Amino acid sequence: MRPRRFLPAGPLRGRIRVPGDKSISHRAIMLSALAVGESRITGLLEGEDVLATAAAMRAMGAEVERLDEGEWRVHGVGVGSLLQPQTALDMGNSGTSTRLLMGLVASHPITTTFIGDASLSKRPMGRVIEPLSLMGAAFEASPGTNGSQTLPLMVRGALPGVPIRYRLPVASAQVKSAVLLAGLNTPGITTVVEPVPTRDHSERMLRGFGARLTAETDTDGARVIALEGEAELRPQDVEVPGDPSSAAFFLVAGLLVPGSDIVIENVGLNPTRAGLIGLLRQMGGSIEETNARVVGGEPVADLVVRHSALGGIEVDPAIAPSMIDEFPVLFVAAALAQGRTVTSGLDELRVKESDRLAAMAAALGAAGARIEEREDGLVIEGTGGDPLRGTDGPITTHLDHRIAMTMAVCGLASRHGVELDDTRPIATSFPPFEAMLDGLAQ
């Protein structure tokens, strides 16, 4: 355990650059490992989750080497040429690594066991197992609560796999990506239909590496993504933009702490990920985009954030896929806004690293916020800009990096500070978070 109390701060000032986008970092490692030849990646997030992906691809035959901070070289083995790993693949706390790699190995003739930490081992894997089973892969999963399928889990890949047309029952970029990755080594056309668009990093990067992929909108508004299998991927130089999910904590901190004026450089603004920025602006937040550009096929800009008076809103549940990981820190902004904020359609938050609805309701309630927890969202009565009281004892973070970072931001906007039971989970996605936050508060 590594507890810490985050105390109220004076104005946050300065320029920061958040680590590389985690979603893009995972995919860059995986697709580089499936390309024939050498790829270079710059700006890679070096958190524990991405390092778990790198170790897994290394275990399956790719050469994955760190050259310098954020700079990596990957010599790939080619689609269809993954090797049988000699030991179980330890995914640590990374649900993204697990679900995407399950897809990757599902169409290779290898048997792979996935294990993870206590938190990951409680997370359901059934939504990925279902479509991959239809493609021919076989699974032996551990029984979880309420009949769920969890880690440890063994996958026997199919060769050849069966191409499918799969309509996502619930919007999920991870499930979509797992099916597409399985389709890479599957003859024929693998198709995913998503009723609600989710983050499209996989589609952008698959095209960049040379996969034949189309994405169209059908007559009922659903997005249809079709991938031609038995792909030959070409090595690439990948520049990873800054992670908008990591930038989110500083966006909210800058808006809430009086007198703050900060610049967050090189933030990825993919429209399937940038929902939080639009929502904070809708609440009255001052967030200005400068130096807009395109990096590796992804839109990027520097964000200028200034303290603002926020107002409560009713959040359209349709926006959830574009900011699902940012809702915990949005709840903090709502807790200090003027009026009521209502969120719904957030069932996905109950099956993240923790039950993030229950965890945030408890944590913000302990800090003095007025919260009503509903089955699929939270209703928050804001303070009108007054700081929250803060906590007497430690907040339980549930081994969840986003709960820990969110409540650290809450501490800056409190009277007496917020104590966390353990800050170690932050390293899974954002190792320099605490130092960066402390630096702005100087």
C-alpha cells in the first residue's frame, strides 16, 4: 500500500505533456508485432498495462525493444506466425491487453493462458468469448460471480478461423477490436456492426499498417466495419499522440482550482474519444484548442485550460462511448458545478477495473458531495463552486487507477484534502501523474 493525502492547491500554472495514448500504444505494439519487418514507435505510453502487451508479444515471437523514453523498436513475425508462448501471459491489471490479445490469438494455431491481478481476475470476459467462439476458438474460463467468465482463462486458437458478421449487443471498442484482430488471420471477410460508434483507433491503425478495411454507415445508422482476412501488414513508424483520458484529470483540475491557467500539449482529439471536452465546454468550461494538426492519422492539438464556473447538465447517454473512462473525473466537476448533473446509460462503468459508479458514489460522498446512485448512472447536486469538505479517513481506490487519479483531483478542490488508501495503481496507466500534478501546483 502507498497511501497519500492530496491537499487543496493554489492556482495550477504551467505547460505539461501527458503520456502517449494508452489505446493507441497497445494497438501499435500488437500490429507492429504482426507486420513483417521493423516498426518504430515514438511517444509510447510506458505504463504497466502497455508493458504487459509488449511482454506478451515478445513471448509470442516478436522482437520488442525499448530504445529510449517512449521510443521502441518492434520486429514483427507476420500475421499467422505467432509462436506458442511457453508460460501464461500475465496481463497485470490490463483489460485492454487481455481482450485484444484474446482476439489476436483466437485465429492462430496456438494455446494461450491469460492470468491477471486480483482486480482483472474479477472482470467479465464473456462479451469477447462469445464472438470469438463463433469464429472457431475454444475457451476454458474461470467461473466468476453471477455466472460470468473470468481469468485465469485458456484460449485454443482456430486455424482456419470462421469469418463472421457480428452485431455488438453493447457498444464496446474492445470487443469490436478483438473480433477485427481475429479476422486478420481468418480467410474471407469479418464484419462488425456497431449500433453506436465507439473509438476507432483500431480501424485507423489497421488501415495504416496495410489491412484492407472498410467502414460505412448503413440505413439504420449503424456502423459496419468489414476486414479482409489473411492480411499482410507492413511495418510503420508510429507517433503516439497524448492520451485524452490522461489529459482529462488536468482538464478538470484546471477548471476547478481558482486562478488556474495551464496548457496541455499534444492531446489526441479523435472525435470518438473527445466527448469529455465538449461536455465540459457545455458546462461552461474554458478549453481552447491551439496548434491543431494531424499525427499518425489522428487529430491532435494543444489545450489551454482556465478556471471556470461550471453549471450542471443532463448528459446524453449517447455520448458515453466517446468518454467512458472519463466519467469518474466528470463526476468531480459536477460535484462543484452550479445545479444538478444527471448521468445515465453507464452500465459499462460497473464492469471496469472496479464498479466505478459505486466506487465514485462512495468516494465523493465521503468527501462531502451530494450523490444519488442509480442503476445506470449518478445524479449529483453541485456546490456552486464551493470546495468539497474533504475526507477524514482514506478513500478506497479498489486497485483502480482512474479512481485514484480522480480522487487526487478532488483533493485539490477540497477544504481539507482527500486521502487515498493506495496510489500504486496509478502506475498502470500514468506513472508520472503525481509528479506532474505537484509541478503545476508549485
